[in-house]
Amino acid sequence: YSKANTNIIKAERIVDHLSATLNDKYPVAQEFRNVYGAIMQALIQGNIKKDVDELNRALEYSRMIRDTWKEVMKVSERGNAT
């Protein structure tokens, strides 16, 4: 449990940093902030309750964010190629 707690806290710090560095001049920032909030809540609840389902929920949301950023980068690269 100690190692799990340490790693979950590391993940919380990463999510907190990502949320804090969002640029609010872009409307999509609030949507990302909402997802980061959901990830944070799942991590906290997973850690408190030692609930693997909550931690898997955090992982699912994280993968969703990752995939969204991949798509943003593809669109950006296509836009720069023209």
C-alpha cells in the first residue's frame, strides 16, 4: 500500500501541474480542466479506498486526454504542411 500511495501521489502532482498550466485564453482549456478534475477525483478516491476501479477510471480518463492530444498534434501537423 505504501508504494501504491507514493505513486498515486506522484500521479496527482502531475495532473495538478497539467491543470495549472492550461492557458485559459483557449475555450478548450476548461474542458481539459474538467477532465483533469475527474482524473484527480478518481486518483484521490482510489487512494483513500484502495479501489482499483477508481484507479482504472483515472487511467481511462488519462488515456482519453492522451488520445485527444495525439489528434490535436496530427491536425496541427497537417495545418503546418500546407
